[in-house]
Amino acid sequence: MNAALLQSLQDLLGDAGFLRGGDLTAYEQDWRKRYSGHAMAVVRPTSTLEVAAIVRLCAMHGVSLVPQGGNTGLVGGSTPDDSGRQILLSLNRMQRIRAIDAANLTVTVEAGCVLQTLQQAAEAQGLLFPLSLAAEGSCTIGGNLATNAGGTQVLRYGNARELCLGLEVVTADGEIWDGLSGLRKDNTGYSLRDLFIGSEGTLGVITAATLKLYPQPLARTTALAICASLEDAVQLLGLAQQRAGAGLTGFELMNRFSLELVQRHFPQLPQPLAGSPWTVLLELSDSESAAHAKTIFEGLLETALERGLIGDAAVAQNLLQSRNFWHLRESIPLAQSLEGLNIKHDIALPVSCVAEFVASTDAALAAAFPGVRLVDFGHLGDGNLHYNVQAPEGIDPAGFLAAHEAAVNGIVFDAVDRYRGSISAEHGIGQLKVDELAARKSKVAISLMRTIKRAIDPLNLFNPGRILR
């Protein structure tokens, strides 16, 4: 039925850029192995002009496109459906760093560039690209922008949206919008850049971006501290912000069970502090000197001990220890995966409400599902919790998820709504939360989003069924 389209795509891209048949699991199944589909073909362009040609061909034949970056998403936003009627558009061959402008503190990079590659290229110039997340060795810049990724340094530098100055986008009619501006100020009408960032490939295909860079800090100091309560951890955050100001670049939270999972599955990783209800990872970046950073950190921790906000602390004495501290935090998702399927929540709350939310929601879940285990960790500094629900010990994780996910989500998301939070802080909506979004977002907001989608993509060409049905 679509033989003409397939032949045209193969002629355009050649054998390396056109995949059909064989094992395409790497493209057709998501990272969590929760969603899988079957694409008509996988296309892998090497230029923006090729992307535009692909879009025009698909529009001509009425075939929808699913854009994909590193395929590291957690909500099923970049996998095809099972119809065999969609083209999967992988941008992983568009990897060039087009330019680094050191004087302007910007970099222009293609959408398929792996985040870690960009970090290393900036570092080689004595500069910093601060977006940092667990999947940085395989996630791509296009996907980071399409989902407005967050990560561990949002507290200081903001989400992907705040790090982006301009975009290059292929629109639904196959035109190329060149908005690759390196300007910090540009007040000329609607912010089209912000429209495409966070749209999860439903409005256009991001092919390149101009991003902010920063000078490398002269020193980084990392510490772990244990807190008897979440209220103490929130007060510690306030104290750290008061003492360190913008120098506080990381403030990560881990509950006891999350670190117990790491200990169970990665016993070789050192855990320097005794088990506690809550462990906090703090990082301070300083532009003056290592001695200055150490002085601030020592004063901060001494005051926290005097006030009873922490019971103990360990300050990294070298780069290896700092990396080990971060490795503990970053190993939690993998430890969860090894423990078995779990019900994931990526929620945002006002920091002032976090302790009350956790206490009340923990109690509600324990009452509804006795023995349930809570893997609670995340970015306390910006109010983003990964509030994940693991099956009780001895209960089949997949069976628990299948039987109780809807009820668990109801308890968690109802609580999020009560505190005026968000059901998605940094992972996006994808397939996983599309119905929850429709039910919980205001009718006015959903109507405006539908109006934008129809205006920009009237044929529903891009990523249908994601964000909006």
C-alpha cells in the first residue's frame, strides 16, 4: 500500500539511512521495555534537508512520523504503535557540534548529539554545559529539549528550556524554521522556541539548537548528610541556599529504602554514612577557589549539626569520592529495575509542601496496600520527586503493577493535585500519562493545547496519541 513511499525514502537515504525488516528492537521498544510497537520503517537522516524531505513525503502519503532521539524516555513518548503504519524518524545520525562561540558563551549542536559528547566538547574549551542526568551517556539533545529534561543541576541552571536560546525545526509542511539565535534578548513576537520545547515531537521535529554555556567553576565540593526527618532536609535546603546562594548546584534527596536497594544490588558501592530515614547529597560549585568552597561547606555543615538538622555528614576529599557519592544517587533507578517493575511517579511540588505530601501519601498507600515499599528520591532543591512504588516483598512486581497501577496512581495524583503540584516534572507525558493529563489539566488548558496542535499540525502527522489523544 505504501510501496511508493518506502521506495522514495530508501532512494533518499540509502541503505544506511533506511531500515526495514530484521531486529529493530532498539528503536521499537522503549528503555523500560514497557512499550513496544512495529514501525513501517526506521529512517535515519544525516541532515536537516533530509528531515524536511522525509516530512514532505510522509505528508504526501498520509503517514505519521514518530521522532526519536536516544530512546531513553520513561513515558513511551518515542516508540511507534503496533499498526505498522508509522515511520520512526531517528535523529541519531545527526550528531555534529556545528559551532562553539566562546565569547558569546553558546554552542550550536544537532539534535542527535549525545548529551555527554556535548558536555565533553564544552569542557575541552574550558566551558560548562550544565544539563546532567543519569542517561547522559545515551540521551540526545533533541530528546532533552523535546521533553524539557531536568536532571541534577536544575536548582542552579534551570531545565533544558532555560538552557536553550534558539532552535532549528522542521514543520509539518516540511519547511525549515531557522531560529538558531544566540541572543539572550529577542522580543520580536511569540516565543516559538518555547512552543516546541517540551512538545515531545508532536508539533515539529527539532533538528538543531543553540544552547547556553557557562565558565567552568574553579571548584566543586560534594557532601552526603543524613537527616532524621524530611522536615529537617527541607530546612537544610533553606540553610544551604542562604549560605551558598547560586553556588548551590545540587541538592538531592534519597530515602532509606532507595539506598537499601542500591546496597542490595550494588554491594561494591561504598556508603560512608549509617542508614537513616533520609540522606541528602549536596554540591557546591565555586568560582573563587577550592579553599573558599570548603570554607562555605564546613560552615554550612557545622551550623546544620548545631541546629540538629543533620546527624552526620561526609565531605568528599577528592574527585573519586565525589563521583562515588553521585554514583550512589545515580544507581537508584538501575537498582529499582533489578528489583523488578515498579510504579513510577515523576512529580513536582512546592518545596514547602514536600514533607507533608510524603507523610500523608505514604500513609494512604500503606493503608491501601500493606507492605508496599516506597522508593522516594529526587531533586529536592527544585521540588521534583521520583516517588516510586515497589511491590511488597515476595509479591510478583509485574503482577502488582498490572493489578494496582491505576489505584496507586489515583492516590498519588490526587495528593499531587491537593498540593497544586504537577504529575510530570521532567519525564513528559508520552503514552503513559496521556489520559491523566486530560483528566487533571484544566479544560481551558487542554482546549488551548488542542488548538495549537490543530493549527501547527493539522494532519496529525507528528507523534499522534502523545500528550493529546
